[in-house]
Amino acid sequence: MKRYRKIIIYAAVILIIAAAGLIVYDFKDEIQQSIEYSCYNAEGDGTRALYLLSKEMGYDVRIYTRPSRFLPDNATVVAIEPVSEILENSLEKKYLKAWLERGNALVLISYDIEEYIEELGATGPTYFGKYDQGYKYSVGKGSIIYFADSEKYTNSGVKNLDYGVQFIEALEEASNKKVLFNEYFHGIGKNGIKLWDIIGFAGRLVIIQLAMCLLIYIFNVSRRFGKPVVVFETIKREENENLFALSNIYFKAKASNMVLEVYLENVKQELAKFLGFGRDDWSDTDIVRAAKENNILKNLNVEEVFSECENYIRSGKNNSKVLIGIYKSLESIRKGIK
């Protein structure tokens, strides 16, 4: 009887927690859907129609809810009537400006915000727009496309089809496949910066390696290899036994994919340096194109090797024969540029 009572209590607790979670989720969802100019909002004062229209036109559309510090490159950010307190934050302004200068684009639709545009370092405004009077500014290698009347781009406003067409023309002018509707500027999302965000790729790699070492150490000290031995008798394991155990752990943890990913990134960095690119001013496509024109690299099948690596990493499989073949191909490329 006590056992059944305990089960009933546990079930009740789980149901209560689940119900509370659903209530909180629904409440949060309701708040998001009521924010003016938000792409979550399907009412007249929202911008859900523009979000769906962009998807229908073939863009890679996402909702972005993080600070500008973490904005990806090769993207267009859409900011419609952003909250001025968030926009004017000194760090937010600093990172948004740096992001624009790297060659990205901002479609900004808001009243009385020309002074802020100047603070971002925008220059050379030119008239833009066939159906609505807007301006295009340059910020370093990037650009800002600005329209003043936010109401025209709400769900109610785009019932006049001209403004929907005008918005898509702005995205075409920005020339990026990836489009981010910035809901962080409406107060949605988290502004907290985690240690994981700050330490960058190299720091994350170090932490992963330390964690793997710790797991290997725990595994080694907690598990006996071979036959049971007499208590207090010390036996030194053969080196190859330890190596076998180590490789087995990496294999089970699928660490080979992680190691290949790191190794591939290093090869790309070396190739970029060899081909004369800057530290960050390149993409995989740039490297492949330049390699095809380089006398040393054109016969090393750089594009095929990169594709093979990406397919192996995405597959999540552990095939030692395939992995060894890939490493040999990457090593041939590295030796070719030494």
C-alpha cells in the first residue's frame, strides 16, 4: 500500500510540475505574441506577415534573440521599431557597428532614428525605394537600408501589397540569403553573456580536451584491466593496453568527429594563410576557388577532400578506415604547402 501511495505522490508531483511548465510557457508565448512590431505577433500591429513573406521568397529566415555581439556574418538583420533603450546601449552599439563594418546589412524601419544611424558611422546616404521613400547608407563594407514609417510594414500595413514588395526589394539589395528578424531589440531573449560565449573556439576546445582527459583518468583508475590480481600487489600495465583503452574511449565518445573537425579547421587556416587571405576575411568557397587556380594545390583535390570531411563529420559515424583515408588526404594538402 505504501509503495502505491508513493507512486501516486510521484505521479502527482510530475503532473503539477508539467502543468506549471505549460502555464509559464503559454504565458511567455502570449507576451511575445502581444508585442508591437514583433514577428511573433499575428495581430494588426505585428510583423508576422513580413516574416512569412521572406520565407516564401526563399530566404533562410530565423528569429534572433541574442545581443549583437553574437550576430553571424553573411546575414541581414531586420529591426522594426526597436526599443531605444536596448539599441542605445553602448556595447550593443559597438558590436552592431563592428558587425556592419565586416560587410553585413541592416534593414532598419523606425521613426526618428537618423541620429542613431549617424552614430553607427553611416555615410553617403542615397535614395532607395520605389514604393516607399527610404535611404541606403554605407557602414564600412556593410550597409543600412532605412525606412521611416513602421506602420506601413505591420500586418495591417502590408495589406497594401506595395510595401511587402518594397521590403523584399530591400532584402534583395542587402544580398544575403540569411535573414534574421531581431526580437532582442524588442526585449525578447537573454542579454546575459555566458563564459562559454566569451572563451571562443580555442577555449572551448581546451575545455573539451580537459574533460576528455578527466574522463579517461576516471575510467583508468576505476576499472581493472585483465585478470583479478592479489590485493596490495602492484602490476604495471603494458603501454599498448592503455593505448587500446584510450582509443576505445575516444571511439565510444565519437571524439574522432570532433578531432577531425578541429584538424580540418587548422588545415583551412593554413591554406588561407598560404593563399594570402587575411585571418578571418575568407570562406570555404574562397579557399576552394583560389586552390583551383594555384599551381601547387590544383592537383590535390581540395574541394573533394573538404566535402569528404564535412560528410563524415555530419554522418556522426565512426569508421576508422574512412577516417584514416581522410587524414591522409588532409596531410597531403598540408605537405603540399609546407
